Amino acid sequence: MKGILGRKSGMTTVFSEEGKAIPVTVVEVKPNVVLQVKKLIKDGYKSLKLGIEDKKINKSIKAMIGEAKKANTNPKYFIHEIRDMDGFELGDLIKGDIFKNGSLVDVTGISKGKGFQGSIKRHNQSRGPMTHGSKSHRVTGSSGDIRSTVKKSKKMPGHMGHQKTTMQNLEIVAFDANLNVLLIKGSIPGPNKSFVIVKESIKKGQKNNNPVKLVDVKEVQIKNHLFEEGKKVNAKLTSVMSIDDMKMEIEQATIKHQNDLKEHKKLLAQADKLKINKAKSLKMSNQELKVEIEKIEALIKSREEKDQLKKTEEQK
């Protein structure tokens, strides 16, 4: 059995490389300190008592202070014992990397409190008719025989929520070691900033899922920026290329683009001398402009040759 304590941060959406949107709950799992190690011979069962988030000494009882001193740490705000967990010693730190991507876990927490609610919201009962003279719209209805007392577990209005709840067989999508954050697929019980217990799934026969490859958002943002820069210099970029390859391609395309601009200026100067339409020449590419200049130069040359032939004939 593996387990860790954490704090629910909220929900977000991540994207796989296949383009699927995955709703995940973000659980902050700061390194858990092992406060006590219980062994089978001495205590009758084996377990680890874990704690997270330091608590002020003046707000801690002596038992907690003494327990923390043995583990060379400060008293902890949230403490929980996880049974059948071993492999760690007193004072060790447990991080979120004990779970692999794709593994299934059970998450336990205190559900959101809803206050005093009626039987329709609390027990999903149906309402009464709203017309034809009915006066029982959202009331509970009969609570049993009048002569006897109301039986226990009768579904009636009362306090709803704020109960220990466990969601089973949730998938670990990813673990970020830099932020100490677990991404768990789907929703988990409790409001944001509430403490939760993440444990290995206890249901037998459940197989771990294949790890999902997520899209790196920062990498995508950098690539989008490079694509925009590449368009300016006509760089041939593809989404398969790495960031370094894209930068190299943009550098080469930039040098080529600058050389093309210099060449284009020279060709425009030649076009002005040959009295080619300026608006037309500006729209042309270097290759098209070269062809146009060669045509006009060939025409001018042929005219000069004809004029020279005429002159020689006249002299004769």
C-alpha cells in the first residue's frame, strides 16, 4: 500500500498529444514527514503516520511536540496514519513520485458542506404535484405509522455534506516535481484548500492505465511564437521540428531573406533605368523581375542591332 497527504488546489484542463482534453484536479503534495513507524510485532499491525504543513509550537499539544522531536521536525497541521505502508524510516520524506503516471488511486476527503437541506436535494426525492389543489409540493410526506416512533435511517430533511467521502479508481495523469503537484483525472471530494489522502487503489483486479503523454504548454507557446517569426522570413517550419531546429531554420531563412532584399533593390534600380512600371516591378519576385529585365534588355539589343544594320545600308 502506498499513500500520501495533500491539499486540493482546484481543477483545470490538460491536453494530450492526441488532442484530447482531460479534466484534472490539482493536488499539492508537499513532502510528507514520517512521524511514526508502527510494526507488526510491536503494535499488531504495520503502518506509517504521516504529517504535512508546519504548525506553531504554541498552538500544539505536548504529545504532538514530542512526536515531532523524535522525527527531527516541527509539529504538523494535518496528520494521518496509512495502514500496510512500509519501506520508510522515522523522519523520512515521502514525495508524490511514489505514484507512477497511469496508476489508479483512491482519494479521501471531507465533502463540501451544504447546511440544512430538504429531502428533495438531500435524498433526490420527487416533489408533489404543483396544481389541482395540491398543498404538498416539496414536503417530505409520510414518516411512518402515527402510533409508533419514526424508524432510524428514515430519509428526512437534515444536515447535508461535510462527511468523509472516498472517490475510487481515479487515474494519476502526471506529477510535477518542481511544483510538487499531482494531477488526478476527474473530481475529488472537498472544497479547494482542503486536505485529502491519496492512496493506492484497494479494489482487486484493477489494472493501471497506460501513461498519457501531455502537451507541454510552454513549448507550444514558444513554437507558436517561432511560427509567427518564421512567416516574416518565409522559413519552412513544421510542428514536428524541435525548438532548436526551428531556430536554426529561422536564422538561415533570415540570412537568405536579407540577401534577397539586397538583390531585389539592385534589380529595382535596373528596372528603373529600363523604365519598367514601378508598381508592377514591386509586386514581382526576384526571379520574375530577372526574367522581365532580360526580356527588355534583349528587345533593346535587337533594336540596336536593327538600327546599326540600317545605318550600314545607308552608308553603302
